Amino acid sequence: MSPRFLPRLRLRIKTWPRRALILTDTPRPDCPECEGEGAIGYDCCDYETGDYIDTDWEPCTCWDETRRWVLLPLPRRPWRTPPGYSAEPPF
């Protein structure tokens, strides 16, 4: 496999639907099309007035955002005070 097509992997934390540590691909930093951002932006405007509306993003071929692997599910954070603990002062 040539170095151009080797995946550039990094660790991330996924938060939905359940927290997990994932290994994911990243855009190629020296890509001449997207300049390492992973997508190419096109500005959209209103053709009648010429006003800026939004930016549309088209994915670049140097990156496949569907390439991700779950390495480790992470425990959920407790949102409530654990049983046996009190919020009352000790007097």
C-alpha cells in the first residue's frame, strides 16, 4: 500500500448513543484539494439579491469519515448523588 492511502488514525471519544473510545481516520494534511480539512466548502448565495446564505460542504476523497472502530465502551457518568451520601452539613 502506498503512503498516500495509509490511514491516519487518532483516538476520539464518542458521546452518542453511548460513550466509547474510538479509533478514527483523519483527513490527509497535505491534500491539495481540501488542504487537510476533509471537506471542500462552497458558499451559497441568493441569486436574486446576491446575499450570502450558508456554506455547503462536500467530503473530500482523501478521507472516509465512516472508517471508525469502537475500542472500548466507557462507563456512564453518574448524574445523581450516590445512595448513602447526604447534601446536609455535618452538624
